[in-house]
Amino acid sequence: MQEGDGMPREQLDFVLEDRRQVYSRHGGVTLPSNLGDGLAAYLPDTPFADQPYRVVAKFRCDGKDQLITIYLAQVAKGRDAIKDMIELMRIAQKRYGKVYGCTPGK
């Protein structure tokens, strides 16, 4: 989701806050500040159990707010799922910047 073209910043804030409440109830981990505002969480016993690994971030890219959410059904056994999701968000934001010609974090 991106700010503009019919998507007001308030809508992005609403979606993020809704996810923050759910993820926080399930031990969500706050993302590093350089990835914007967001959390990563594991939600196995919820209506989201088919894709329980989740990460969301609202970040700036050349002055506009963006929102990326990633859902995973599983992670490899022995992996640190939260750490991996945070790294996936880092990759997703960099890729977003390349695709849309903007600089994440600015």
C-alpha cells in the first residue's frame, strides 16, 4: 500500500495500528528503526494460521509513506523466523525503492 492515488496516510496508519494490536498480543517484535514503524510476529493459533509468520512495516520512500506486509506459511526448521522476516523486510524495502525509483528511509 502506498500513500497517494486515493490512499490517504490515515488509512495506512489505521492498517498498521490494527496489525500492531494483533501482533503485540502474540509477542510481536518491533522492527529496527531503520526499517520504519512495524513488527514481526508468529501467530499460530489465530485465523491467520495458514500463514502464521508475519511482518509489517510503514516506511518513507522519498517523502511518501509506504506499507509492506509479508506473510509466510513456514520457515525452515532451525531458523530464527523473526530474524529472517526482518531481513526479508529489509530486502523488500530495497527492492521497492528500485522498482518505484525512490529511496527507502527518506
